[in-house]
Amino acid sequence: MTVSYKRSLITCILFGFLFIFLSVYFYIVGPQAYLDTKIHFVINSIVFVLTFGAFITMLIFTNNKDYVIDERDAYVQRKSYGIGLLVSLIYVFLISIILFMDNRYTGTVNAAWLWFLAYSTFAFSYFITSLVILFYYNRV
């Protein structure tokens, strides 16, 4: 198992958890209630700090100066980043269209939805890119 594969596996797990947490938590609380109290921001901030703390710890412990990226690693990363970017753009487009269709007659979108779109896109991008890297490592 290469360093890139290990990092991708851990990144996939961490940011997959973060994306699922954000989606489920936001669905349970709802956009209206989300802005009512600061406890929701505190809970999400704690989860973000834990996720990023684990991510930074993983980067520190998997840092290997002797590791050389070979052609296979470069190929997998190049293909995966392109696919990850495309899927992330499709995700943002679909959420934006859904928000437009849902709020076109009111003329406004709840600010909580914009918060959710921003943070979930970040988590989704890391998750999907690392998932594609894992797919290519197991395929190629």
C-alpha cells in the first residue's frame, strides 16, 4: 500500500464522514432552525475541528521524504483530480438548480442553504476525489 493510497483512504473516510454528517445534521435541523441558535454552529465547528485535526495528523504521520511519486501515482492523481473537479461542479450545479426551483417565486434563498452548499461542497470535493483515487488504484 503506497503513501498516496493510504492518504486517499483516510481522506475518503474523514471527509465522507464530514459530508454525511453535514447532510444529515442539516436535514434534521432544517434551514430555518439552523440560523435560530448558535449551538448548531458550535456543533458543526467541533466536527470540523476534529476532522481537520485528524486530517493534519494523518498528513504528518504519513509524511515520508523518501517516497517518490512514480508514473502510476502521477497518472492516478491526474485522472482523479479531473474527475473529482467535474463531479464537484455537477454537485454544485444540481444543488443550485434545486434551490432555484424551490425558491424562484419567493426571490430569496435562505442563508443557511448557502452555508450548507459551501461547506458540503468542500467536504464532497475531498471525499469524491479521494474515492476516485482509491478506485483507480484498485483498477490500474
